[in-house]
Amino acid sequence: MRLLLLSDTHLPKRASRLPAPLLAELPLADVVIHAGDWVDTATLDLLEARSRRVIGVYGNNDGPDLRARLPEIARAELGGLCFGVVHETGGAHHREQRCAERFPDLDVLVFGHSHIPWDSTAPTGLRLLNPGSPTDRRRQPYRTYMTATVTGESGLTGVTLHRLPPGTG
């Protein structure tokens, strides 16, 4: 099962559209996971129209229209793994411990908010992934998103951070 992970798209405030390389990933993904701060409902509509399955949450910049359609925390079983999606996890200091305590039933937690890519594993085995932002790099050198594969035998494999070169859109 192929996953496409993104967050913090902030459309149309940070960009006019999703980058073409990310859009090209949509037909390849079995599940698209968005960790909040969509800002507009058009992005949710686009992903739902072009994707087999979308799992998303609202973020702190999402208004009432998105909050009416999306939960604050989403959970899903994908290929035998328990996934959670949330926008904010607090500061980086002690993140693994804090998230492992808050989400003891998860295998993988996808989160956003910081625009900073993150891939770590808590001592409990909880994998934490932040795909960054494909539209707003903030203080990062690149705009980013992630792909990953879930297999029944190996669990989560092939987690790849994709860097979008300047000018891609």
C-alpha cells in the first residue's frame, strides 16, 4: 500500500496551487494523508476527487468549513498498522515521549504544524512522521512531502522525503 503524506498546504495563501510533482503522485497513492492547515476547502475537494482515499485533519489555520468536514485527530488501520494523524504535537523537545504517552495504541503518527520534516521513533516503537510543507518552506531549504509503503510483512518501509526544487508548481 503506497502512502502520500503532506501537511501545511496553506492554499491559496502560501501558493496558488499544489506543486505538479506532488499532484503526479496522487494516482500512485492508495492513501493520501494530510496533517492539517489546508486553509481552503478547494484543496480538500481536489484531493478527494483525485485520490482513492484521503485521511485528513484540521489544523490551527483551518476555519469552520474545514472543521465541519475533518476531525482534529484521525485514526486508521492501514495494512495492519495503526495510524494516527494530528496537526500539532507541541515542541520538538521530548516529542517522542509525549506522543508515545498520548497515543499508546498507534504504530505511526503523522503530524504537521512546524513545516519541518521529521522522522523519528519513540522508545515504545511509535514512528513519528512530519512531511513538512509542499508550499511553504519557512526556514527550511526545501518545500517537501513524503511517500511511504505499508506491507503486511515489513510494516512501514520506503519512507522517503521528497524535496521540491524552487520554482516547481
